[in-house]
Amino acid sequence: MIKIYHMEGRRSERVVWLCEELGLPYELIFKPGDVIGSWALIREVHPMALAPTFQDGDVTICESGAIIEYILARYGQGRLAPAVDSPEFPYYLEWLHFPEGTMANRLMNEKWLQPRPGTFMEQAYDQTMIGVTDKMLKWMDQILAEKQYIAGNDFTAADIMLPLVLNLVQMTGTALGDYSNIPSYLDRLRSRPAFIRTLEICQPLGPPPF
């Protein structure tokens, strides 16, 4: 049985959600209500001590996107991903990786990491980072004006990657209600039975304090 090393409120919830959608058995390893204790458990099996860390036999890997691709390739049986020769496949790949590869990083850079005044990096920041969160959300909103899900009209693993990043957006004070289609999209995701089960399993004591 595969093992998912978890910390409450972290990216490991994506992997649990995927397994719940697929009906794939797994063992979830964490200490409820004890983020530091859960972190210590992960440190025993992976030098980076990141959540999620995933084990399948002799395989131990981290990175939620990589784990999702691994699970779909080994156990997905064509589910939750468009066919390789379909028109949706390139956009599925784009959105499977955009939330972590670009969206989360740009969000943090714009909202939390600002360079020292008077440096070259301040000028670069002004030119590339200011307004980037709004730009990303507008693009996403435009896509969702024409589609039910981010890579088409079918739910895929790419959708699993997005709620956590959108939660981070809200934590920075950005109102998702300012965008026409994102709130209803999030409602569709959060109403899925597998998502509801995931929160019950991954946050048995409620959302973590940090």
C-alpha cells in the first residue's frame, strides 16, 4: 500500500484528494494537531522533510505535482487526465504545473517578498511583479468563463492543484469575489465528495493554526 506523509493544511492534501477520487488505498502518516511532530515523521524518510512525501514500495519522492503524475501513470488507468492526443492535453499539462511552478511563487514574491529600496532588484520588481496576481487571476477567470474546469469541461488532476494556491491568494487579502467565474469554480471543487472526505481525513481537528 502506498504511504502519504502529511502535514495538516499543506500540499499533501492534494495527494490524498487524488487517491480519494481514484478510490486508491493508501496509508496516511501524520500526527493530528501536531505539525512539528508530523514534520519529524517525514524527516525520518526524506532528507528534505517536505509534505507531501510519498512512498510506494522502494520509491520515496516529494513534490505534489510529481507525486500526482506518478500516481496517474501507475494507477490512474486513464482517469483524471485527458488523452495524450486530445485537444485538452497541452492545457492540462500547463495547469498541472502552473499553480506551483509559477502561480504560488509569483504570488509570494508580489505580496510578501519585496526588495530593498534603491536597488536594481527594486526596479525589476516594479516592472515584473506588481499586479502579477491580478494578471494571473484574470487569465484563469477568462478560461473559466468558457469551461467548467481549468483544462476543459471534465474534472482533472490539474484542478486538484489549484484550491490550495487560491487559498493563499485569499490569505494575502485578494478578494476572489472580484472575479466573475473563480468563486463558482471553487464551489464546484469543494462540493466534490472526494474533496469533502479529504478535509475530514486530513484535518480531523479542523484547520491548523499555521
